[in-house]
Amino acid sequence: MSDARIHIGSSILELVKGDITSESTDAIVNAANSGLRGGGGVDGAIHSVGGPQIMAECRKIGECPTGGAVLTTGGDLKAKYVIHAVGPVYRSGTMDEETLLAGAYRTSLEIASKEGIRSIAFPSISTGAYGYPIGDASRTALQTVIDYITDHPEIELVRFVLFSDGDLNIYRESLEKIKK
């Protein structure tokens, strides 16, 4: 499955298969929990590769509400910053999950704009252990990012770094539907 790249105004939106901890964008986004305690999946990988400095900053911050995001150093990562975004645990789709998921992406982008971050890499937030159906999550994620960067050309690159060919394919299909 090949990568996808489109232009949104003067910004670029990319979909790639890969390991987010290897990204050299200005910031990467961590699919964090509200206690900022580290965990499994993307969260565990970022803390493992990024080193203890990230956790030390998370402990100082303390917590982050679902739908929100906070900024720390990138520690030993190639990225200078980590934006820890807290997506919702998917229950039934009737617990405001879509609004909360969109908020996690939008708040991450707002932090990027405020901090002068020009390139950012996202994982697929909430689709692992939090159980959010990836098709629904991809549409919310992509639409939120497109809406934001349309009005915020200071963010030059948004890259979704997806774990598998299957995930990449779902995001590609969602992007095709949104572009129409």
C-alpha cells in the first residue's frame, strides 16, 4: 500500500505506514491517557524511545482531560516535542466520543500553532486499546485536521503515521471520501 499526499492550501497532509518514534517532524503526537502515566502501544513506545525526560515532564503536568492535549520535550526522539493528546475510550458512539476525539486532534494542532511547530506527526488516536472503530476515527481525524490547516497555513506538514497496511488503507479510503 503506497503512501498518500495531498495539498490543503499551502500545507501538506500525508498518510504513511511507519513507526511514529522515528519521525523527524518538529513534533509527534502521543496517544496518551488522562493521567499522562505512559502505557502500552504508541504511548509506551514513545516513552521507551524518548527516555525518562518525557515522563518527568508529564509528572510535573500531572493530567490532561479527554479531548485535550499538553506539550513536553521530545527527549531522545528525533522530534523536538511530544504533544500528548488524550482521546476517548470508545463505548457505544453515544458518549460524545466523536467530539472528544476531534478535540484531541484540534487541541494538538492549536498547541502546534502557538508553539511555532511547523510539522507534526499523528498516530491513529483511540483506535488501539481504547477501541474506537478505525473507519470512524479516521474520518473524524482527517476532517478535523483538514478543517484546521485550511485556516492555519503556519502548519506546513501534517503526517499520519499508521501502524499497518490495513490502517493505512482505511485512512486512504476515508481521505478519498472527504476529498470528494
